Amino acid sequence: MLRKDIDEFIKTIPSDVNIVAATKYVGASEMMDLYNHNIKNFGENRVDSFLTKYEELKDAKDISWHFIGHLQRNKCKDIINKIDYLHSLDSLDLAKMIEKYRDNELNTFIEVSINLEENKNGVDYHNIYDFVSELLNYKKIKLVGLMMMAIKNDNDDDLDEQFNKLRILRDDLEKKFNISIPYLSMGMSDDYKIAIKNGATHIRLGRILWTN
């Protein structure tokens, strides 16, 4: 059930920060509850679930669809012309599939493995410069931001360091390649406040939208 104070909660988020509702565990009716409270950015993790909800909500024309999970190359063509933003570009092989199947430019975030965790997806922090250099040759990919998953930590200073590292990386990429990368997708229900403090423009919120 949607949290009872949802409107008050939304007011606590700065107006220049986009709430992307992570809707992995809710259905179309619950998403419409959010929609009716003016949350219209929906983030899905799984292709099959996305396709189902996309059809069920197709009459809501102003929804902005974000794919925030790992996108397998063999499923790319199924959704790539239905989403508005991809938060999880993590390989040139996936970029090639987007280039092949996308009809027009796709707003894309590079997922960065900021902490170099072995089991997480994302472009290795140390390889990001070569990756961006290659990516700029792709005409269907519009690089709009960087995305990261923070390591869960009760230490606010450590989270500060993680999020700030992505912001500094973004700033450095802009200078090195003389491009604009306006967005940072970082922060979830447990750490969104710290992410906002460090420059997040998109926060991916799930559980906190449903429970007080």
C-alpha cells in the first residue's frame, strides 16, 4: 500500500531531483497510485515484467519508462524502443545491440562499478575513459549520465565517499571529452539523502514509497 503521507514525502525531495519509482515488486494498479500523485518516472528491472506493465499502462502517455536493471543482450530488441532511459549500459556489446535495434537516440546512463566489486555489473571505474571514448562513436546512444550502486554501509562518511567519487568522475569525463553529462543516477531508499547531498539528479526509490 502506498504510504499515507506520500505527498508530504515528495515535498521533501528537491525539485531538481527526479524520483524514479523502482516498481519491481508492485503491479500496474499500484503504479497508477503513484502516477496519481504525480510520480511518472517508473524504473523496471526485468524485461518480462516491464513488457507486461508497459502494455497495461499504455494509455498513460506521459509515463517516462526507465530500465534500471541489467539488460541482457538477447533481450535488448524486445524493449529498446519502448524505454525512455536506460540506466545500466555496461558493455560495448550491449551498445552494439542498441545501435542495431533502436530507432532513434536513447537517453543512456553508463553503469559504473565504482567500488570494483567482482559480482556487480558495470564498467570498471578504471576503464571508463576508454569506454566513453568508444561510446561516443555510437549514434543511437545519447550519454546523459552515470549510474552506480553503493555498497550498503551504515557509515555516512563512507557513502559520501562513494557517491562523491561518481560525481568527480562525471566532472572529469566532461572536461576530458568536452561533453555534457548532466545526470547522476545514484541513491536508493536507504541512502538517497546522502546521494542527493553529493549531486544525485535521479534517485531510485522503492520500499520507502510504500511504507512509512
